Amino acid sequence: MEALWTDLSVVEEDYESPAWHESALRETEARVASGEEQQVDWAEAKRRLRTRS
């Protein structure tokens, strides 16, 4: 648990995102903006993940 907390408490400016991360976020934003992808709340997302086979 301590190691997990250490990872989560890293100062944002000290962490460099991987190069692909920005393009992946832009692609997701574009899909949401076009209506191709819809946002769901966390409870619904968990329900969907649990029912996948």
C-alpha cells in the first residue's frame, strides 16, 4: 500500500507522460465531440466491465 501511495503522490511536474499519451487523449476527445463515443459515469463503467466475457 505504501508503494502505491508513493506512486500516486508524485508531483505532476516531476512526471513526464509517454509520447503517445497526448495523441491518445486527442483521439478520445475527437470521438466524444463527434458523438462516436459517449461518456459514462464510473458506476456504469464498472458495471459494463464486470459483464464483459
